[in-house]
Amino acid sequence: MYTSFFGLNEKPFSITPDPRYLFMSERHGEALAHLVYGVTESGGFMQLTGEVGTGKTTLVRSLLQSRMPENADVAVVLNPQLSAREFLVSICEELHIELPADPSSIKALIDTLNRHLLQAHADGRRTILVVDEAQNLAPEVLEEVRLLTNLETAKQKLLQIVLIGQPELRELLARNDLRQLAQRITGRYHLEPLSRDESAQYIEHRMKVAGALSEVFEPAAKREVFRLSQGVPRLINVICDRALLGAYSSETRKVTRAMVRRAAAEVTGDRESAGWPPWLIPIGGVAAALVIATAFLVTLDSRQEVIESSVAATVGEPYSDPASEPLPVGPPVATVIDEAEPVEPEATEPEPSEPEATLDAKLRLASDLTTSETALRTLFELWGIDYQRGVRGCSQAEAAGYECLFQRSSITGLKQYDRPAVLTLIDGRGATHNVVLTAVGDTTVTLSIGGVEVTHPLIELSDLWFGEYVLLWRPPNGSSNALGPGSTGPGVRWLRESLAAIDSRYASASPDSDEFDEDLADKVRLFQRDQRLDVDGLAGRNTQIIINTLLEPDGAPRLTRSRLAQE
């Protein structure tokens, strides 16, 4: 539902174990190393345990998909709630062993399995049994598992067994009547949840695998995800998926901390998850002081969240965090002009005394003119788009064939895009202002503040701008999905034709093909290298925007091809 809205190729937080999304934290790397050791060395058991949702099954699937020895035959038992006979039958079926004439006889099943293992060993092949959810194995089945390790030659075991389970598996194997099995376990590893930093990296990793080309989850939102999930990947997936749906419903491309709280409350049905933990509730007189201190810290944190979230507010979409004050909506431009009548016309061209007033001072004086609506109206006018008050900015852009790009970058990055952009500035008092960057020179910038252009040294802008901006661009064929190997359709043809139009060196060998082949990937890499982009051979959003910029007609608004850049 929300994938196209965020420019994703698929849902990034599906709870179905997918090895492509495996995030190699330090703990997961160690766990996988233990599993690889277990299946490449002969003899005994390997045991992997971890809390529910920590990624055990995903690790196993990654192991089965790409880390198994070429000479290995693998039997995987996913549902171990079986009787001893059913368990042996399942192993035989997984290994494609023909069942004996009397499949009800455990002895006949073991004899048949033993003959197969001996033949496999003679053929130079290894046999591995992987049992998932092993904590559900009945004691009599575990005893049968132990007896299977007795199938051996004079030098080595014929069957390597890997047990995957929840922490209860450790308790089960600690029983006195199963001590013989526990003594045969040659390797153990317990998988812990992710740390706070790893949780943030996990979210970013899954978004990138799904095709995200910019940050969607704000830093405060990632921290809140960790607080609510305690680093358990499955809970992270569920909360983040619901938070993305909430952002989509609000038509904002940034996920805030408040959205994460509401998502967790909806998923768990516990409305308390959006508030402070019970242990923070103060008791008595000492607690009163804690309440005051906590309120102060929350105020500071809320301000930081507003700063981090200001790009979403820049496009005039309603900020969805009820704890934060929404950006004020300024009057229409016509009203602004009426109120500004006493100002001399020369205000659009700074007089010699203008530099005496700093950019910070001008923003404070013109705070009524630095609303998101006023800035967006100016940006739309530069592109020749009619702006309608009361309609969300990005919706209007999409109706006109454009798309809003939210990013955090530098002036160098914006000069590469060469497009005007709405910048979010923070003055010395912490107030937020939305202005339009219309031109960039070597040492100066030109900004539109409420429709009035002013020029200031670049260093002044750097003191007030923390890199957040929004610009407009026109996706090819109305789709901003990344193009790469396996892509087909009109987007690929647009890519071929556009690269060839920019420079003949980028022309591909099959100009009419609508399939993204290796030749086209080479041309994309050449273009990316020339443009100082990440050279990955994928035509993502950044690459597409620069292609569009180079092909825009001369009348399109520019940052560097302006009178300021030419002075």
C-alpha cells in the first residue's frame, strides 16, 4: 500500500524470514559463524538459542541458501512436535530416502537411514539435520536424536545435527535424564537482541534493501523503536511497518517518534506504550522533583524532534506529533504584499547597508513570512506551478507531474542537483523558518524570504541551516522507483535515451531495449563516476534527478546557472 509512496520496491519490514534482509550485527555474525562451523566440521551437535523474534530462523535460511558445503545433503525439520516414529519418517522424506516396507517400525527406519548415511559417506557427501523450534521436541524424540549420533564410522559421525530453539531449549537439555545428549553438544551460542545503535542500523539496512534512497525514519523515531522493541528484530519489523502505514495515511514522508508510539500502541493494544514507563511515576515529595526535571528534559527533547522533523513540515503537510506545535500557516501571498506596501521597492535588490543586518536578524523580523506555505508557494512559482492554499503541497506537486524530495545534504549536494529548494533554518532563538534557496555563488547565496530576495554570505547560511531541504523533480513516466538489473519497461527505455542524449559516451549498445542489462549498468556507472555519485550501477533517485536536471530546458530554474553564479 505505502511502497510506491516512499519509493520502495517492496515492503521492508515483512515478518517472513528473508535471507536478503539479514542484518549482520556483531551477534548475528558470531551466531552464523558458529552455524557454519557446525555444518563444515564433522561430529556432535550444534545448538543455537535466542529469544522469540531475534532472527534465528532468518539465520538458518541464510545458512541453507548460501553457506552450506556443496557436498552436503540437508534435512530440515520445521515442525518438531512429532512422535519419535514421525520424526524419523520426516528425516527420511527430507533426504528422499525410500521408506522401509514397515514404516511403523522405528528399528526399520533407523536401519534404512543408516544404510543411506553410509552410502552418502562412501560417495564423499555429508548429511546435516537442522531442527528448528527444537524446544518443542518431546523428551523421547530428543533421546532418538541422541541415538542418531551413534550412526558413525570408525573415524567420524555420519550425521551432523543443528538444534535451533528458544531459551527453553537450554532448560530442556539441562534435565538430568537428557545429560547424555547435552554432553554431545560441541558448540553453543545464544543470540541476544540488538543494541540501540544496531537497531537503528537494522532499520536503515532493511529500508535500503527495499529500495529507499533517503532517510524515512527520523533519529528520534529510531530511538523510540528501540525503546519499545528492546532490540527484538521481529518487534522492530511490526512497529516499523505500522509506522510507515501511519506516515502514508498522513501523507508525510518522514516517520516521527509520535508515529512510532502510536504504531506500537495499535500493534500491542497497550495504550500505555505511548507514555512513560511505570517506574518513572514519582512517589511522594522526592518524586515531585523528578517530575519537574523530567518535564524539562521532555521539553528539550520535543524541541530537538521538531528540528529533526522540520523537512516534513516544510511542504505544508500537517505534522502528526500532537506533542509538538505545528508550524504556523502564513497568509496568502496577496495579503503579504498588501501588508508589505510601506517597504521600498528596492528591498528586492539589497542596498549597500543591507549586509549590516544579519540573516538571523532578518529571519526574526520576518517570522510571519517564513511559513511553510509561503516558501512552498514561492518554490511552485519558480517552476510555473499554480499553488492552491489548503491543499497539501506534495499532493499538488504529484498532480502536476512532480515529486517532493526530502533530504539532508550540503550546499555542495544542492549545487549538484542545481535546483531551487526550500530550506529549513533555525535562528539563534531556536525558531524554525522556511525560505527558498534560489541561487548559489562561490561565497554567497540568494534566498527568497516571503517572496523577497536577499543575498548573504554562505557562512551565515551554514550557521542556521542543518542540511534539511525539499525540492521538486519530475520522475520519468511518473515512477521514482530505482532501476537496476532485472528492471524492464518504459523507465529503462527512458534511462537509455536520456543517457545517450546527455553524452554519446553513455549510449548503450541496445538503444531500443527495455531490459536493464549489464551494458546499461556499465553506462550508468560511467555517468555516476563523472557526476561524482556513488558508483553502484543502479539508477536510483539521485541519479535520475541529475539526469533530469541535465535535460531540463534552459528556462527551468537553476541555482548555479543564475546571474549570481555568473557575476
